[in-house]
Amino acid sequence: MNRILSFILFLTLISCQEPGSRQGHSDNSSLDSIEDQETSESGDEQDTGDREYWQKPELVIDKLGDLNNKTVADLGSGIGYFSFKLLPKAEKVIAIDVDTIKINILKNFKDSYASDLKNKLDIRLVSPSNPKLKAQEVDLILIVNTVPYITSRISYFENLKETLKPGGEIVIVDFKTKRIPDYVNAPPYSSREYLHVLEDELIEAGYDVTETDDTSLEYQFMIFASPVEGK
């Protein structure tokens, strides 16, 4: 019953969304199908597994390294596309989003999981300017398909530094500013950000950009950054 209610709420959300609106981030094929709809600018149904094909979530997660005994914040989690995939690998996952409806759907999905997994998931509804992370609470912050929608990014990145444990890092995954096939449902160019701009902003905010990967994913890039000591 909870899943049915969640799906009804989700369809209501889709019917109200404007093209190019903020995208969030499911653990099985049914959730992936819903997520494909969530990332569709038109709201049309997508084939199950479309996002698996172009997003390559397992590759992304592998690039994060060993997550045993680590706390990962999924910033811009949506209904949990990456959050649920991270659960078996990390000690704790904090799913963070500004959208009340998506957070409520995510909570209902969480309730369907076995205790050993759902007890590892912390869900937080936040404001656009405050991710509600405590000082040195997380080892890694994953930001997928979200960073162009963050305003005042340099100060936001600066504040995130305080939430990272020593040796922690931020990983940004977002769309390239290239022509992308329609089935990917990437946001319009106006809702994307140039890779070099994000690198410059991270450096200005006091990070060392340790790796930039714009080849592993065909339509997206990945940026890895760690706070510089003393900055």
C-alpha cells in the first residue's frame, strides 16, 4: 500500500514539473523505471534500465573506492537512485534533498527494506542553502545531476569542507556540455555547467581537484576534490 501511495504521489509530482526542473537521483528495476520517469523532462515513460545504460552507476560507485566503514552523503538524492545502490557498500548513507515529495517517496521505499539495510539510511529534508550535515560527519559527499542547481556554489563548497572527516572528499557527477541523445533526457544547456568552471570554483573554495574524469562516462564527467589543509 505504501508503494502504491508513493507512486501516486510521484505521478502528481511529474504532472506539475516544468521541463528542465531540478532532477534528483532505486534499488531494483521497478525503482529504476520510476527514476527514469523522474529524470524525464517531458514526463513520458522511459524504458526500464535506460538510466542504468547511460549513467553506469556501478562504474561510478567503483570509482569511489572502498566504502567499508565510511559514511556517504548523497546530496541531491531525489528518490534514492544512488542512495539505495550505496547501502550495501557503505557503513552509512545520508540521503539529502530539498523536495518534500521525493523525500516522502524515498522514506516509503526505505520501509520496504530489511532492517540491516534500512537502518543504514538516514534521510534528511534540507533547505537549498543548508545540507544539514554535522561537522566531520561524512567521509564522502556524492553530488550527482545536482550541482548546477546549487546557488552561491563557492560558499556552499566552503561550508561542505567542515562536514568532511580528515581525508574526506567531494565527488561531482554531471552532464557534459555536448550534444546528448534524447533518450538520456539531459537538462538543457542552460541547466548544465562547464567542467572547468566547477574545477575553478572548487579550487577557490579551498579544495584540491585530485582527479577529473571526462572519459569513463560518455555523457557525464566526474570531479574528485579534497579540502586543502589550512584553507
